Amino acid sequence: MFSDFLKRLTQPDPSQMPDADARLALTALLVRVARSDGSYDQSERARIDRIAAGRYALSPDAARNLRAHAEELEIQAPDTVRFTRAIKDAVAYDHRIDVVEALWEVALADGVRSDEEDSLLRLVSSLLGVSDVDSAMARQRVEAQK
């Protein structure tokens, strides 16, 4: 189901993604971060649903459906380096900062800041081309909302 999508995403010179594809890829990245510590619990799934609903103006059912597709895509997606670089090439910088903020929301959703999630967030932010300063500011905005 996702093989054509992944081919388009990881081709040497990906074009700007249509909104629906970008939503799916970015939500899959949220799932990957949530799963990185070996625990993918209901609080993280609910947070991903809320992020998707809020950012993309989706109903709760549509957000859950997007997350379900993203979970499937995340399993099939290439390694984090290639997957994230492909997103970087296809998504504007401002949107990538929003993605990093959403990634921090998911990483912190269970109330535990694990070393695995921290490491992956540093890697993903760098691969997305988001500066350390912008990533730290995104994390601080999320922590301030708690």
C-alpha cells in the first residue's frame, strides 16, 4: 500500500509533497519517536491524535485514521536517517519546526523524558535541518504548556 509513496518520498530529488502525503509522513515520524523508547502507550497515541486533529483540522475519527495509517507507514518506512532527510527535502523549514515541536509533545506525553527519545529527537531535528536553538525552543514551548 505504501510502496509507491515511499518510492516517491525517498527518490533522489523529491518534490514538494501534497498536503495529504506530508500529513501522513509527518505523523509517521511522530509514531516513530513515540515508539523509540520501546513503549507506545495510550497517552502517546492520544497525543498524536490530538496533534493531528489540531494541526490538520481533523475530526477525532479522521485523526485516529491518519494515525493508524501512519503506524503502518512507520513500520515500512526506511531507516530514520533516510526517512527524515526525505521529509526535510519535501517540507518547508517553518513546518519542520512545527514538526519538531510536535515530536517533543509526543516524546513528553507519557511524562517521562527517556534517553532514547532525547537521542532520537536530537538526530531527527538535525536531519530535518532544524537548528539546536529552534529545537530547544520548541521543547521549552511544550514543557511550558505542561
